Amino acid sequence: MFSRILIANRGEIALRVARTCRELGIEVVAVYSTADRDTPVVRMADVAVHIGPPAAKASYLYIPNIIEAALQTGAEAIHPGYGFLSEDPDFAEICAKEGIAFVGPSAEVMQHLGNKAVTRGLMSDAGLPLLPGTLEPVQSVRDGAAEAERIGYPVIIKAVAGGGGRGMAVVRDPDDFVEAYLRTTAAAHAVFGDDRVYVERFLVGARHVEVQVLCDNDGAGIHLGERDCSVQRRHQKLIEEMPSTRLTPELRAAMGAAAVRGALAVRYRGAGTVEFLVDSAGRFYFMEMNARIQVEHPVTEMTTGIDLVREQIRIAAGQPLGLRQEQVTFSGAAIECRINAEDPDRGFAPTPGVLDVLEFPGGPWTRIDSGCAAGGRVSPHYDSLLAKVIVWAPDRVQALARMDRALGELRVEGRGLATTAAFHRAILRDPTFRAGEHSIDFVDRFMTAAKGGSA
Amino acid sequence: MTEQVEQPVTPGTRGDLGELCARATELVRGLPGPVRRVALRTGDHGVDIEWSVSGEPVTAAEVAVPPPARLAAATDAAIDAGPADDATYVVVRAPLVGTFYAAPQPGAAPFVVVGDVVEPGQTVGMLEAMKLMNHVIADTAGRVVEILVANREPVEFDQPLVRLGTP
């Protein structure tokens, strides 16, 4: 087992990883930009290294400074968290070259999974159902339009190098295809430096349901159930829950088995997530696989009792999985709300500022994952996540009540600061959501209805 | 119990009052006794903190006990404002994380020694990071007053390396 780990991240995930390291008796090296000098993970760490100015490009994304920090402090492993370098194959490769264990899959696997077209091919070969779509990127706008006709509208145009909700456009009307194609390829070129796109069927009324998997170095893999992440705004998740109200136990088992099959087919190692869309008839289709721990991982932890970061570290240290599939049990219902420092009344504009008052809820089965503390600052340089509020209860009805209670206790005050907590509470009270009958366009409908327009 | 690898904060050439206030607040929070005096300056000068221990006023600079990380900053901030004269100091800081080398090769003469006058753009040291050598450049002219790190010492981003006084 490692004796010292460097956490190449910041905010809530850095603190969360540090906590498990502490429990495992592993020393923590925190790295921080100038903007994060006075943050909880830096205070908790055994060693802290200042690695750059606030801009992520020069700090949390600047590989040489992070590697040097690891070498200087004798860190045996690096945990990349999520975002930043967590799915950067170059970073994984450099770690390997420097003799530092990378908590995650190999650079080669990451490279495959970072290319949506390659991944779809691998998953298709593993027998996972895919949405009708192109396995190769389309060659031209005419090619794309022809494929769209073959696939059947509505379609979605997706950048090969995109992911996480970025670089995609839905086309419902064939007349709109050319404009959408040109717009998406131009944006993909500008943002990712890669203008290739592929085209697939767009499912109406689908749910985003992802499956958590764990794979070890000996080729063993298990799934830890699903997370329903259908409540999204502009493809950014707002609320996640487990179990999904759309899944029957049979569907859960089938999707879990498919996810493990797919992960093992790409030789995955560590904690990963296989994303599916599930239509109203209960058919599921592979979307993408994420090669990192996810923001919403606490939802799985609360219902399974398994510490995912602990498992990641054990696997990275070469240990085999500690559990067989039959030993994984699911209990109750968990919900997570991502509370962002954004103003819903101003188009969810981020509101950086000083946290004069920050009081978190507590109480039964109420968990807060946050990198912020009272007196600290919500920085304009990074994402606007203020805190993840997670609750568990024996069933969904009680979990909804518990989350509403918890969000009611949350107090955030500071000049110019706003949060999405009230928006979240409004969603929790929405009849469609409460009935579990929402789908992936729920937030759009919810916001349109709130404005008084037609749903 | 955080071991801060970073060196003390010196405002250096940046005189941000807001940053000084934030720093002072941070330091005051970590004091072992009630604060008596806080002095903030801008420009090239730093923060002075005075606090009471057992009713006796003690200046930061006089505390000899090895302090926890935050207090070290308080002590050093006062010391780091420079020797008690009216001279203006500029500190050349590390632009990246790496290992400091005082000379171009082992056994060669160091780039600079105390007393040398440097020109803007002059190399005052090297930083090795991932097998690549990077020059540490002085932005301004000045006389080398103090070399703050040892040869082959690992340094972090923004760590003070060389103090320059007026030429």
C-alpha cells in the first residue's frame, strides 16, 4: 500500500480523497494554486506544495509542476480526482515513466476511451447495444446528412473529442442538419482542436442512467449499481439518485452485466462509469465510458456502503477486488444535489465572492462534500460547485423529504453570492419529478413552465 | 500540522492591499494570544503582527519557538520585510516547481554571489524540472543582497529565491 499520495486536484474532491487517505494511514500531499492557499485540503494535508498561479492552465493542468511536486515530496502515487488531468493520457504516461502510480486506468485505455468513435466500436464488439449511429466519424456534411437519413430523425451531432455534455447539437428537422453540422464542427475545432463528429439517433423521453464499475488488475470486474442523472441543465448534472425509478431489478442486472462486460473489454482498471440512455420501454443503449471517479460517486457510496476512493487506491496499489458481485448489496435510496454558486435568476451566472456565512446541514444520513469553508472564497477561476449535499433514506419518498430538509438548513451569505439551492428545492417538489416520471429533458420543461410558457 | 514547503509570503513587487488584508486576517487567526497591533503597508513591504503572551507584548520577530506553519508566515513576514532600513527590496521568485541550481554545472562558479550587481534579463540561477533546465531571470536591475535557497534545494512555485537591493 502507498505511504504517500499526491492529490492533483482541488476543492471538494481533493478533500474527499484526502479523507480516505487519512483513514488508510496514507500521508497526503496537497498541491494548490495561489487562489487555493487557504483551503480545507491544504490545511488537512501532511505536505502542501504551491504549484502555480490561479489559472488552471498554469497550475492544476500544468503537468511539469505537478510531477515535480510529486518527486520532491516522495509521493508514490497521484490521485487525479475528476476533471483537470484525470483523463489525460499524457499525464498518465508521464506518471508511469517517472515511476509514480497513477490512480486510474492506463494511458492506452484512456486514449481509447477519450475517442468516442473508437469506444463505440469496442463496446459494440463487446455486445453492448448502441444507438443507431455512425461508428466512424462522418467525412463531410453530405455524408453526415445521408447518415442522418439512414439513422432516422431526430439525430444528435457529437464531437469525437467532446464529452461531458460539450460539443453536441440536436437536430429534429432534416432542413436544419447542414447548419447544425457546420456549427458543431466549427465549435469542436475551436474548443478541442478536432472537428470530427459523428451522428447518432437522439432518443426522446430517455433517461441518463450510468453504472459504476470496479475492475482490478487480475481482470475481475463488478458493478455497484446505477445512478440516474437525468436532471441536467445544458448537459450539466444537477441532481443524481439511486436507484433509478425507471429500472426494474432485471434491467439493473442486465445493465450492470453489460457495463462490466464493456469495461473488461476495454481492459479498464480502477473505478469507472459506463453511461447509458434508457428509453421509456426499458431498452438501454451505451453512450460513453468515463475513466475517472465521478462527481456523483457519493450516491453509490451511500446505497452500497462501499468507499469508492478506497477501492481506487487499493486497485492502484495492485490489490485485487475485495468483493464478488454477489456480495454487493443495495440499500435504500440516495439523492445528491450539486449546489452551485450561481444565480438561477440571471441565467445561472456564476457568483464568485467571499463566504461570510457558510453553514452546512447535518443530521441523519446527511453528507456534505465541499471544498469551501466559512470565510473562504468562491473563486472565479474554477467551477462554481459550492457543495454536494447527499442524503440517504430507506426509500425515495423519505429521501426527498430529507433532502428538502437539508437544503432548508443550508445557509450561504456573502456579497454578490447566490446559490442554486432554491432551484433544487423547487425541482424536488415538482410532481413529475416526485413521481419519478421525468426524463432527460425535464429541466428544460421545468424552466419553460416556470416562465409560463408551454411545456 | 501542515508542513508548508512554501517560503514566507512577501508582497514583493506587488502591492495589493486586498491581498495583504487577507493575509493579515489569516495570520491573526492563528495567533496564540490576543492581537495587539497589525501594521499593513503596500508596495514592497509586508505585514507586521504583534500579539500578547501572558500579558507581555511580544513582536513577531522575537518569537524563537518553532511555530506551526501559519505562525511561521507571521514571523517571516515581519522578518521578510527586509533588514530594518529604508532600502527597497525586490525578490526574484520561482516561476515553476523544480530543483534550484546556483551554478550552470557542478563545480562551476555560481551565477551570482552576494554583492553582485545584476541587469534586467540576467540569469541568477537555474531551475530543473522534469530533466529540463530553466533559467531564473531577474526582471529588474539590483544588487544581490541574499540568496535565499541552497544549491539543489527543491523549490515550489513563487518561492523567493534571490533578494535584490538597490544597485
